[in-house]
Amino acid sequence: MKDKLIALITSYLNEKNITGIAVDVEKPKIAENGDFSSNIALKLAKVLGKNPMEIASNIASFFNEDLLKENSITKIEIKNPGFINFFVSKDYLVENINEVLKEKEKYGSSNIGKGKKYNIEFVSANPTGILHLGNARGGAYGDSLARILKFSGYDVTKEYYVNDAGNQINNLALSIQARYLEKCGLPNEMPEGGYFGKEIVAIAEKLYQENKDKLVDESLDYFKKLGTEELLQNIIDDLKTYRIEYDKFTSEKSITEEYSISELLNNLKEKGYTYEKDGALWFKCSDLLDDKDHVLQKEDGSYTYLVSDILYHYDKYKRGYDKMIDIFGTDHHGYVARLKSSIKVLDNDEEKLEIKLLQLVRLIENGEVVKMSKRTGKSVTLKELIDEVGVNAARYFFSRYSLDTQMDFDLNEAKAKSNENPVYYVSYAYARICSILKNYPEEIKITKYKTLNNDSAYNVLEKVYAFREVVKNAALKELPHLITQYAYDLASEFHTFYSKNRIITDDEEVTKENINLIKAVKIALENALNLIGVIPPEKM
């Protein structure tokens, strides 16, 4: 209906040879202002130099009796200072039921993306430890956004960049080797900057149990490969439990082997964007998009992370994506400008890369901030959170807020079996529908709906109808939390409808129409929750 009204107003503008003005149609916040409203007359007032009320009246007169009838418009009102308010028949809401039942899992999908190639890189935690709450939030956002974009016709690649080179991997190997030698009863020393996590001890214990002291003379490369593969697999397993699976893993080591670092540095030098200072090689990115310069090669000859990151993004650009989205922690704020500077200097369009920074997460229990795991005394991990509240609650809660806002994850709220817990509230709506529908498994064909004519029915059907628009906005604005809010609002409207209407009645026609209505609600709710990685239970 919204698209119809936009098209009709646009046809009026075309008839008057008015171009370049975007037509907006929105739902008014106050019900007495109609079902839909447009501010087009206010926009045109500046262009045409006329009173907006006069313009609004002219547009309204364009809607002759035939157009009104064809498009289920019952009334048009003009309201100061120039709004055009449309009142429409509710028939379109009821007729949408059969569309939902026909489209099923495709309901809400579209082709607004037109096959554009998107790359979303998220989590990408170093394979030196275990995933934490920041990874959990970034993971929920990245995966949900990918689902929404795919649902909207984009060609999406979910990518994990594996930092399997550099000093942190050396320290990982040395840490595992030291723990293994300790198991063998041999002299050893943990490296400076080593890793002391229980996962390192577990790897060393497994090595000793399987090999005893046969590996004491193995090279550091052996422990590098083993440690990286083992810890990366742990991360992959945890993410799979969290309902995240990737399309592509790209290794930092393979990138630095495929592309020549010396050629990159020579290229930057030839373009005049490097200089030497204090024995180090610097990137002159302050001449581009940054406010200061950064080291590429240290005095000892080793390279900074920036070098491999430049090569990695050079590789991504070569793959021909229309847009690339990197999701970093808020501590990477200063990294954005230098990375975009490197893209610009290599003659790529820096606007194709969007870097999103996820804000901090505080874990709250009994009103107090939880900083450490009760079991390990260390930071709370993703796995521990899932064990505590479940995947549904973790995915839902992390998808409730925009990525750029700090959030509190309330454990008590996430575990509560009451309507105070939004996951419980939404899941209960779904389970309640499933409970009713188990007695009505057969398809019910209805050509004309006649009994769904009360406000609570219209309200829930209006929310079902809105799903397409919500998905479209979530995709275009890259905001998964719009879907999360929609799922809650739809559940709320269903609960209200359920409380005010008997679903199963003595009147067969009423019952059948109610059954198809709640089937439509179930489809919209399930599709919405799937987009944020939540699988609602059929029984509670």
C-alpha cells in the first residue's frame, strides 16, 4: 500500500514534469491522521514557490473516484501545514494473509540487492585464545546482517580473517612448547607476552598424552601449525554452536605468501607515501585520510600488522565486491583512517569499504557488573554465556541494539521464564501458535475473508503486512535490530489478539479465518527470528 501511494504521487509529479523530488509516505504516529501520510507538498513548496496547502489540495484532487476505488483509499484529508493523509480500506491487510501463506519462508524477501556482491568480515579473533563477549556481539551483528542482505537479494560472502602470522603466533607456539616441555619434566620458560589460558594447557596435555616426550625436538613451526589449527577449530566449533558459519576463511600467512611485501612498500615509496625515521619505515598517511603517520617496518626489520592488513584488503578489492564491511572492536577506532588511506593510495575506492565499530558490552547479574568468569576467574567467554542463557537468548539480546551503542547484557533478564524476558515473550507467542495449529495441519483455502473485521485483527495483520518494509529498511540501513524489534512488536500484537478473540469457535467460518491469520503470524515471526539467528521452540 505504501509503495502504491508513492507510485501514484510520483505519477502526478511526472504528469506535471516535476523531477528530482523523492516521495516519502509514512505511517502517522497518531491514528486520527490516517493510515498513511506524505509530506510531498512541503517539499514542493520551496521548488514551486507556492503555499504547501494549495499544492496538497492539487495533489489530492488528482486522486479521482476511480483511483480511490482501485487502490482501496476511502478518504484523503489535507492537514496543516501541508500533509496529505490517506485513509484506506483494511481489505489489503486481510488479502495479504493468502500472500503470506503462499510465500511461506520467502515472505518478506525481495531483490532490492539485485545481486550486488557484499563481503562481511566479522569476529576474526586471533587463534590464540577463546571467544569473548565482544566477539559474541560482533558475531551476532555480522551474521544477522548477512542473513538480512541475502534475504534481500544481495550476494553475500561471510569471511573470517585468520591472523596466523606475526609475533602473536610465535608467542602462541612458544607457550604451547613451554607447557609441553613442562609436562615432559624438562626445563622451560614461558615467553614474554605468552598465553596462559587453560586452552594452552589442554593442548599441551593432549600432546603429551598422545606422544609422551617424542616431540621435544620438534621445531617451533610444528607448534605454530598445531596451535593455530587447534585453537581456530575451537573458535569455529563455538561459532557453529552460535549458529554462525562462514563462506570463506582467509589466512594472513597465505596473503603474505601470495603478495610481495617488498613490491607493496616500493609502490608506496614510488608514490611518495613512505619515509624513514628512527630506523623505521613510515607510511605518510597524514597526507591522505589520517591525522598522523604510522610505522610499516620496525627498526628490527619486522613488519607491523598494517602491512598484512593492506595486502589483505588489496586482495579483497581484487575479488570484485561492490561493498566490503569490516566489523571491528571500538579499540580499533584509530585504525580506520590508516586502513582507508592505504586503500586510497593503491587507487581503490575507499568508499567501498565500510568499517563498523562495535561498542562495549557489560554483563550484568543481580544489578552488578560481572567482569570475571566464576569458573576460571578470567573474562566470560561466548561458550560460558551460551551455557548460561542459551543460544536464542544470546543471539536475540545482542541483536536488540544498534552496534554503535554500548549495551548491558542482563543475565537475570535473559534467563527469566516470564514476559519480562523478551526472548521468552516472543517464543511464547510462537509456541502458543504452534500448539493451536497442531490440530489444523491441513491447508485451509479461503478466497474472501469476511469475519476478520475488529481492531485487534487489523493490528496484528498490519504488523504482518509491515514485515516486507521492515526487512527492506534493515537491509538498506544495515540495522538488524529493526528485525528484533519487529519480532517483539508482532508477538505483542498477537498476544493482544489472542486475549481478545477466541481462535477456535463454534462458527466454522470464523475458526478457519482465525487459523489462517495465526498461520500468517507464525510465518512472519519465524522468518523474522531466522534473520537474527533465533530458532523459536514449538513447545514451552
